[in-house]
Amino acid sequence: MPPRRSPTPYRPQAPTAPRRRPAGATTGESSLSLGGRQAGGSAGVALHPLTDRQGNAGLQAYDQQVKGSFDRIVPVLKRLSALQHEADFIDQAQRLARTELGFELPLPILEKAWVSQLDMRTLFAWCVFETYEQTSDSFFQHDPLQGQPGSPAGEAFNAFLLSCGFHLLDITPCADGRLAHAVAYALRVPFSSVRRRSHAGALFDVENTVNRWVKTEHRRYREGRPNPAHDDTRYLKVVLYHFSSRDPQHEGCAAHGSDDALAASCGFSRLRDFQQAVENSFCCGASVDLLLMGIDTDTDAIRVHVPGMDGSTNLERWLDAQAVYDATRHLNPDEGRTRILSLVEQAAASSPDPGMVRLIARLFEHNLSQIDYVRQVHGGSYGDAGHAERFIGVGIGFKEIHLRNLTYFAYMDTVEEGAPDLDVGVKIFKGLNVSRGLPVPVVVRFDYNSQVPGARERAIRNCQRVQSAMENRYPDLFNQGLLHALLTVRDQDRHIPAEAVGSTITFASGGGH
């Protein structure tokens, strides 16, 4: 299994300086800030008065640093391929890896290069897994998004959410990697303030969500967290579907055949199923509030189907963030915020709840910064309109993944129940990687509660069970070295990195007869 290494801090003031790299090493990343011209970006873009310039710069730095660390892997391996028959190949390879990737490569693979071709498939997967571990280490140890539990941003948003009448915000985006950044970037909500679990087509599991609702309400009743059960607040469940403004017929949600209307209607149907399940199963007026949202994966502009106080939602009516942007771009910040509140009220399906209006208005305000971010950095629309994920994340967890097109999520307890999500991910990576002779890298993850005896051991067994099920489901890929898995677990009660506990990459030790 890949060894663990101690990380070095993420430093926003030096966004292009990667972790675990010696001074003076090149990164292959642009060193220009948001104010300069980026590849595909625009210089001198006039920003919206409500845009968070400092926040945009920090998010760009984090995105470039993390994705750059993954994207350097293939160029490094190509250089190694040209060096593999040099007399001092191992020394050269390790120097190159330390300089460009920030870690050394496994000796058992390098030592065989003189008798056979370098095992690039295994080496590629090993590098992806090691880079993932670095990313996880740094996220939990240095809080680059400044949203960890107890952070000023997290506490402020939690207080605001309660003031709007909601004690929990539970968001289900589509598992598509183009939405992995939806919480931290598109909505600019501290990750610790949101319960997020992605599913293909944003079609969450109703029974599991009811169980999470029960746990939330039980905690309010027993512990008074985040507020006492007698306080008049609600559990807010959000579905975030997606669409493409640039290529709506092909780059929308694959789970719904790139049909925006179908994605919205199916998402809302799942929301109503959840609400009905709660109302049917529990007495005393138990219920939840629902919110249907969409996001344009080309521009990150959101749309919101603003609900009425009576629970009504109009699938044919929504408020678009680009329209909000245009309507407020010439106003000062205070006037802009007032105008956004008015626009949200006017867009509601019926007379709206004031707290819901305030929350939606805040999300629109946050999204204005993201619209400007995409305009500045990507020229108004992402260049990778389709899939460009770096690995598949399988299991339960991944609190540290908040970057667009970094990970395809397949949340599941078992491969059998999550097979549709996983099959979609493998199909995507057959195009991204297998078509180029590279393996599908899968990080299996199960979080556990360390206060429960034996929980860590059960999480490890869950990882092993999922690995075995994947080997049975995709035998051809495994047998050809075209699918590799890293098994990880994490204590969900502590803000700590994931722990690697196994891998399909093993190295035989020398032995006697």
C-alpha cells in the first residue's frame, strides 16, 4: 500500500508553490493571480459589486495547486519512460519524482525496469493514490477552504441558517464530478455547515435520508444541537440537478439523458418522496422543507425553483443567477442585496417563507462571485465541458473533495446497491483513461464513528468487501491492470485525514526456495 508522508502547509499567499516540493522546483502552473490573464481566461474583467475578490483568489490558488499535483503525473511518467534504460535510471527517476510530484516512487517497480518495460499502469495508479493522500492530509490539517467545524465562516453561516428557520442544510448534488465543487465554490457555503451526499442524477436514497433526519432530530431532542427540539426550525433538503448551456443535448446529466426537464422533475419527485416518508412515519406534524436547484456546469450559474410557504414548487418557473447578476451589476452592495431579495420573492411559486427567501438570496449573492470566477479564470465558460475527473470515489465519506472534475462520486454501502452509480463512473473512465492505456483509479472510503466499539474494523471490512465486489464486477479490467483501488477509512468524529488500510497494488517480497 502507498506509504504515508507528512504534509507541508498550504499557503494561500503563494498559490503556485506546491506542497512537499523543494524550493525552486517548477510546477507547470501559471503564477498569475486572478487579476492577470489565465489560459482561456480574461484580463480586466469588470467584477460585480458583490463579488468576493479575495475569496476568488484563494479558491483559484487551491484549485490550481491540487489539480496541478494530479496533472503533473502523466508528464512525469512520460519522461520516466524515456529514461528507463539509463544506467542510473533509479536515481534519475527519484530525483524527478521528488522535484515534480513531491514524493518518491516505489522501488520494486523501478528496479524491474532494466529487465522489462516499466509498469506504467501500476505506477500511474500509485501516483494518483499518493497524490490523493497528500490532498487529504493537507485539507484536514491546514483547512485551505477555511470551512472546518468551529471556523469563523462555519459558525457565522450556521447562525445565519438558524436565523432563517433551518437547523440543517442537507444537499444532494449529482455524482457528476462537474458538481463536486458545488458547495464550496458555486454556493460558497462552508463545508462543515452542509450535509452533502452525491448520487447519480441527484436521486438520493430516501430510506437512508430518513434515517439521517431521525438522527438529526434525536440529537436536537437529547443534546440540543444545533438547537433544542422545541425551537421552530426545519430540516431543509436540497436537490441540485445540472444542465449545460453550451451543449444541452449532450453535456447535461447522463442519468437523465441530458434532459433538463426530466432531471428537475425526477429530483423534485425524490424530494416529495422523502417529505411524504417523514410525514407518514412520524406523528406530531413532523415534516421537512424542500428546495430544488439547478446548476449550469459550463458557467456555474445556479437556478432556483423558489418554493411557496405552502410547499408548492413550479418546475416551469425558476430564478436564474445570470439574470440576478445582470439586474444588480450596476447597483451598490446594499442596493444589490435588496434587489436580490425582491427578485427571489417575485420568483416564488406562491407566497414565500421569509426565511427561505433570505437563504436563497444569500446563495444567489454567493453565486455571483462564482460567476465572476469562471469569467476571469475560464473566459466565462469551462474549457472541460465534459468529464475530466482524476479518480472515482466509492463508499461513504470524502468530506475533503470540493473541486470540480476532480472526483466522480459513487456513494454506497455495497457495490450491489450502488452498481448504477459505479457503472457510470467506470464507463466515464474507460473514455478518460482506459482508452489511453491507463487504469481506472478508485479510492474506496468508509468513515466510521470511533466512539462505537469495533467501528474502525467494520469500516476496513467494508472496504475489503467493496474491493472484492469490484473485482468480481469488472474482472477484465482488474486482470489487465486497468483498475486499481486504494482502501481508506476515516474517523468522522475527528477532523483528521483519511487513513490508507489496503490497496490492489502489492509488491512481492523476496524469499527463499
